[in-house]
Amino acid sequence: MPCCTSAAGKSTSFRRGFSRIHADKPPHLENLDPSLLFRAFRLYNHSAMTVTVRSFAKINLGLRIGAARADGFHDLLTVYQTIGLHDVIRVGVRRGSGIEIQCADPRVPLDESNTCFRIVEKAMVALRAKGRVVIEIEKRLPVQGGLGGASANAVAALLGLERALGKSLSASERLRIAAEVGSDLPLFLVGGTVLGVGRGEHVYPLEDFPAIPCVVVTPEVGVSTPKAFAEWDRMQGLKPGSSRASDAAPSTSSGQALKGRSSTTSDAVLKSRSSTKPDSELTVRAGSDRMDELGRGVSAWLSERYSSAPSGFVRGGRAENPLLWLVRAGIENDFERVVFPEYPELSDGKSALLRAGAKYASLSGSGSALYGLFASREAAARVAARLRKLGWAAAATATLTRAAYWRRVIS
């Protein structure tokens, strides 16, 4: 049976093992410092290598919910963007078998329901590897925050496992396993600016936006993604049970990352449709219109070079950050329509960011995290400090390009 124990249990096993060693030590070791024996015991039980991986968060630059599909999920269209906030994951492989999850945050499951557990279990089979995998999760990101924390943790665990074992999966195998575990895992195998379609698991690397400062607000409320989808369906007039109301459940399809980009491919992806008919033609039309709206904005960005930004976005002879150009094309997050009425404090948080000078503010994913984009790091730092004084949990950070993401993942 897989092993999932707490840090307290781990310390107890150390003490018991140390007692056995101390009691049974040969005569010539009688005068050896007990602390040296304890350290030797810990070294014996640790893997030859413990790999530390940064588990970066994401925000959604617009999110459109399409029609319900035959499999009960929804078509989605979103632009993912990795940011500098992160958890820390440590992975080691020791003697024995099973998977052990360690985390001080009581909201993080330590059993097979944890995404780290599930992806490592699949990866060990695919790698034909043996050993007892120990995963330590140092949580800095909120749970159920819309920042992809659990999904990022899983991908970090996979990357750490490969490094600890000295074995690697192919890129396509990583994507397949990641998509089976959850819809937004594959984006963390790409990093930077990423187009997500299907359930969000089909990922396409976009040309990166330059880094832009942002402030992330993390309210204490936790928003359930399945419940948010269920409320969306109800608002759209769909019957209860007509959708699984979740974009995070496993799937047999795999995310496929495209190298490079072309306007033909991008247009085809952005115009993808559900092959099923929901309960109302009006719902189909409305869902398609929302998908088209965001699709046109992304397509326009894909077909233009940064230097060709309209004159209204040029200041001092230099084109304004193209991320803001895309933002002003009218992107928004559909989840705000159902989450804000349920959690008015989240709407208040978005308003606070905008009042503080954010060029754009939005809910990330289904929430509860909110973010605002700012003109400079200094402005973001000032706003984060001001919001903290007002009682908000706020942090200043910046978006991560793909190169910066991969440069910083492995410590």
C-alpha cells in the first residue's frame, strides 16, 4: 500500500531507528557522538538526491466557456500566462516502495487524491522505475485559488521525479500523462504565454509577452470549480446534470503542444466548436459568440508584430506592452458572471485593483485569486503594500516568459 505519513510520523521513525542503531552499535563505536549516528541514519534513509522544483502559478488572460460537450465537459478558450509566484516541491526516491506526500497545510490531501500522487504513480509505471517516492509540498499559493497551484505542483513533482531517477519521459508522454491527471496540467509543461482549448488541456505555445508587473490578490474564500460550472449551466438554462460541470477531471485525450505558430493553424484552433447540441439554441449561439469574440482578439494579436501596434498604443515612439494591447481588445473571464454574485468580496477586490491604477484586472480561472496588470514594478509594489494595509492578501510579482520559466523551475 502507498505510504502517506505526516512529518510527525517521520520524526518518530527516525527516533525509533536511531534507538535501534544506538542500542546495537558495536563496541568500537561506544564512544561515538550520538548526533553523528543520528545524522548517519538520516543520510541512510534519504535518497542519493533530493530535487527541489519551483512550482509556478498561472493566470488566465481571458476565459470563454463554450457549449457543453457530449462527454459532459465544456469547450474552453483561454490564454494562460505563467507568473512568478510559486510553491516549492521537493522530490526524493528512497529504498522501498509507495508514494509519500508531506505538507504542513491541512487543506492539502496526503493520499491518492493529490495530483502529485496521481502523476507520480503514472510516471513510475511509464518509466519502469522502482522506489519509495517522497514528495514534500511547501505551499505558498492558495488552495482553490484559480492560480493552478495543484496542477503546477503535479508537473513540478513529475519534473523532480525524472531528475531524481535520472530518467526522462518523452515530451509527448509527459503531455499525455499530464492531461490524464487534469485539464490545466499540460500548460505547465510549456510555460510562458499559452493558448488553451478543448477542456483547456490542448495547449499551444504562443509568442511570449514581455514580462509585465502584476499584483495578485488572494482572498481567503475558496471557489469550487465544479460548482462554478454548475452555476454557469444553470444561468445558461441548462438542465441539472447536463454537464459534469468540471474542467479539471481526468480525460483520455492528451494535450498536444505545437512548435511555432501559423495563422492558419491558429484560426482553426480558435474557431473550434462543440459537436453537441445543448438544451437551447440560444445557449449554443451565445456560447459560440463568446468564443468567437476572444478568438478574434487572440487571432488579431497572432497576426501582428509588436511593432505594428496601432498608433493609439504607441507612446514616446515605442509600442506599448502587447499584453495590454490584447487586454484592450476586450478579453474577459466568463466565470466572473457567476462567481462575483456568489462572492461579492471578489468583485470588491477587482474594483480595488482598478481604483489603484491597474491597466486591467480580472479573476483568474474560477477564482478566488484576482490579479491586476501595472505599468511598472514600482507601481505594483506600492499597490500591493497599500492593499495589504487595507486588509487584502496581496503580492507584487511579474509574468514569466517561457525562457524565464524554464530557467527558474529547477533550483
